[in-house]
Amino acid sequence: MTTDLTVDVSPEVQRRLYELMTLMKAADDRLSKGIASGELVCVYWPSRGQEAIAAAAGVCLREDDRLVTTYRGLHDLIGKGVPLVEIYGEMLGRQVGAARGKGGTMHIARPESGVMLSTGIVGSGPPVAVGLAMAARRLGLDRVTVASFGDGATNTGSFHEAANMAALWDLPVVLVCQNNQYGEMTPTEHTMKIAHVADRAAGYGMPGVRVDGNDPIALVVALTDAVERARSGGGPTLLECVTFRLRGHYFGDPMAYMPEGQLAAASAADPVPRFRARLLEAGNFGELDLDEIERASAAAVEEALATVLAAPATALDELDRDVYADPRNCPA
Amino acid sequence: MTMTQALNLALDQALAHDERVFLLGEDIADPGASGPTAKLSTKYGVDRVLDTPISEAAIVGAAIGAAMEGFRPVAEIMIMDFIGIAADQIVNHAAKLRFMTGGRTTAPITVRVQVYGGLGTGATHSQSLEAWFMHVPGLKVIVPSTPRDGKGLLTSAIFDDDPCIFVETIRLRGQRGLVPTDPAFAIPLGQADVKRPGTDVTLISYGRAVLDALGAAATLEQEGISAEVLDLRTLVPLDVEAIVESVRRTRRAVVVHDAVRFAGPGAEIASILHSELFGVLEAPVERLGARFVPNPGPSALESQVYPSADRVIAAVQRTLAPATVRAGAHG
């Protein structure tokens, strides 16, 4: 799909996309730098390289729309409006985290932003998205549920069950596959016979759309269609967003499984500098405008990190809370 | 009324009194429904009693998603052996959401499962897997033995704020008993019930095996042995207080259940009793459960797998035997 910046989205949306993408990138960069140097201690599954998809979701979804994402969700959480303090706080085990620091990197939820679940289990999000969409319909609300997952998830039975159910009941769901070309350490072409994840949609009787996952404008166009279709009762769409995972499966992954040259080629197609170049070319923004956006993103990240590092660590008595609604139900 | 009618009553009243309640599962709507959900789709509509594809993971996952939004879904897993397909959603999402999100999201779902053991259905359609779920922090596990308990406990499960695994037993479907029809009638989770008082030994049980315990107690009475039958009713929360109180009086205990004996619920109960009442017990706690074998098809073999009243009696006699005779005995 070729997109035309000036036709497809307004300058305001272009700016918002760049703000979000640079914030996501800065959040990942700062975390990565801190973990690498030993300044920060946490586990992390990096989203670097996949920012365009989450930024597009950020501009296409309403606050009350629902998101189910995965452990590789830093970018998705930012896109959906989860404050960075709550994200970093959770990753670094501080009381300002989304779950007061007790849930950890993989499990961040914030219903006020519509983020209902980050799952640590590949393929397990879509069934929950089906239930969220069923709830919206029962409540008479026109909100949409986006399930975000990777290419590997589409090989699970859980994905298949949920896709079939969502299509069967015409549920207001958008299945957003962030095809980053690897399922953990294994390239996608080693795990599925078909070349395009989007082709799986035909088996469920829903539209399957393949889009450049590094092109935020193309993503906004495709997501807008899918979200409107879902919101208006037209049922689910499987949107395959082709991107790349620039930092491997987990932070520190030596990526020994990657063929020579692949990472360099993917880095050359990094969606963030690529979008900057396009914005400059289109002429609505100058170098200084975009520099300012990047500076603001980096400053927001530093401010959030400082707040988190100044916050108290997760309290030990959190072990006694939230196992059951009533702690007296806990076996000794 | 029968157990089936009692469970139907609980579902019917929950649907009638609370718009948040809906049921989903395989073949639960009319005309395909034959168990506790029969006639409910006709009464409440197929929007509230939903037939689903054969997709256990999505059934439970969808229940979780709806529960997060404030609904009280009751998911049915037709036969407990199928719960493996849904175990990821139960174990990794339902059980843990409250903790992982600091209470920001919760999954107050009820998962009704049915145990087909004893009916010749073989190894993959007969298992009592409740111990699996006792082992996962965040879940409640409920196993009624009477129609009254079935109604009262299912009502509590549906409106409980934690995810509940509600284990029904096909062989108890025809059990009859008095059941209060007041919609408010509910039995709190975590309260064991003395089904028969006694003074010489406590038979600790739940679910179908309560019948074995009661049968054994009736026979033992004729031999002058007074057996108390304690029905746990819920395995999590476990009514430790009631268990310890009873055995402190009787000083002997036999735990009996249809789940596999090895590493079964009885192991935890026996361990608690040995810790709490070491100096009080007259004999080691006896444990009876299913043999450690995949359930066979032929009834002649299957009947050897499960506990029975006779086996309970033999276990009681072991607890009553002098220590010298008891040495080496194994249940």
C-alpha cells in the first residue's frame, strides 16, 4: 500500500504519530541503556522497531476502546495512554507501578486507559479480547477491542479458537498481528507454511489485511478501516503489520540465530527515522520542529524515570494482598 | 429435588436476579442441553445462555474478558478432562489477574466442570482433577455432594469475587434432597459440613466419596463404631478449623476422595492433621483415593480404581487396630 502523507492524515495526526513514536523509542532506548550499564535492573522484552503500529493504534482508538497486549508491550501501553511512570514503575518494582510494582514487566494493565490485559503467554490474549468485546456488546457500548500479538501467536490453538469465535459472533474486535518475523528465536517462515499471516483470516470468514508495519500512515489507514468496521457491527478484521524486532526476543538476546545482514537491513528500515524523513519531505514540519518533539520525548522519559527511581520499592506486604478478594481465603 | 434440578435452580435464579450473569459452553442451550442448563436458553434467550464452538480455551478466556468488565459469567467445561485445553486461561489469567494487576482487574468467573468417573467412559472422560487447581494460588475449588449444597454453593460461586472451579459429579446427578427455593439461599465457601456426627473416627470427604463415607458409617454403627462424616464442600478455601476440631475429638481420621490418592487432596489434609494433632492422634491418618492408574474402560476394572464403603470400613478398622497390628498397613 502506498500512502500519501498529505492526503491520508492531517498534520495534527502526523505530529501525534511522531510524538508517540519518539516517546516509545526514547522509552525503550533509555531502559536499554540503563539495563546494559547496570543502572536499572529488570527483565524486558523490547518493542524497539515496532513503534509505528502502536502509534497508529494510539491515534485510531478512543480512550474507552480496549487493548489486550503482550509481554512485548511497552510501545502498545504508551500508545494507549498508560503513563510512563506506571510502566517503568512496574518494570522496576516500585510502588508507583501500575500494580504497585508487584506484577512485573509482562503483566501491566490499566483499565482507565482501556488496557485490560498484558499477557505473558503467547496466543492467550485473543480469547480474553473476545470476552471484552462480548461485554461491550452486552453493555450496549460501541467500543472496540484490539488484541495485539505477534506472528508466533497465530500458530496457537488459542488464537484459532478466538478468531473463529470473534468472526462467528461478528464481535467488535481487531486482531492486530505485529509480524516481527521471529517467534522467540525461530524465523516465521520456519513455523508456518503460508507466507502471509493475513491469509489465515479467510479461514475464519473475516477480512485479512497485510500492511507495512513500519509505515504509520498506512497503518492509520488500515486500522481506521478495521476499527470502523468493528465499531459499526461489521465484525473482526485480522490486520497483519509487517515489522521487525530490532533488539531480539529479550533484552540482551545475542541474536545468534539471525542471518548476517538481516539486522542491518532492518535497522536501515527503522520506522522512526524513516517517518522523520517522510515528514520533512512532506514539508509540514521542519528539522527544528521534529528535533523539539524528540527532545520533549526524551525529557518526558527522563522525568518519568526520575520519579520512578525516587519512589519506594514494592512493599513486602504486597504478598499478603490480592491473591483473593478476602485475604482470609488464602491457605496458610 | 435432584442434584441436576438443584444446580438448574441456582443457575435459573442467578440469571433471573442479576443481569450480569450469563452462561456459555458447549451444548448448554436447548434443544441440545440435557443437564443443569436445560430449558434456561428457552427462558432467558440464547444471548444469556450461549452455545459455543468446541473451544475450551476461548470459552474460559471469553468468560474472563467479560468478567473483567463486570459480568458474572458461568462457563461450562462439559467434562473435566477437557479442562486441560482451558487450563492456560484458568491458571495464567483467571487465577492471577487480581494479584498481577494489584487488583485493577479481576476475573470473578465460575467454571462448571463435570466428572464422568464410574460410568465406563475410560481414561480421558472420567478424571477428578481438582487437586491440580488446589495447587494454583487465586482459585477456589468447590465440590458439592448433595442437592442442597449444590444449589447453595453454586449460588455463592457465581457471586463470589474470585474465580471458582465448581466440580459437578455425574454419578450424583440423581441424588435427591430438600433444597431451599429462596433465591437468597447460599452456602458460604470454605465451610465444611458434618453430614453425620460421630465420636470414634472422622471420615473426611467431599463430592461422590461422601456417599462411601456415609455408607461406611452406617455399617460401622452396627459394629458399635461411631464415625463422623465431615463433608469439606470446598477444597479452597479449606475449612482447616472444622477438620482439626473434629479429629481432635475423634482422634482418628480417614480421608476419602475420588481423585487419585498419590499427591491428592487427602495428602494435604493428612499433613495438616499430623502437624496439628501429632500428640492427639491414636493412629496415622488413613488416605483413600483412586488408584494411580489411567481409568480403565471395563466396569469390572474401574470399580477397583475408586474407593468404596468397604474400603473405607477397612481403613477405619486399621485406625482402630492396636499399633502392633497396624505396622506396615497401607491404604
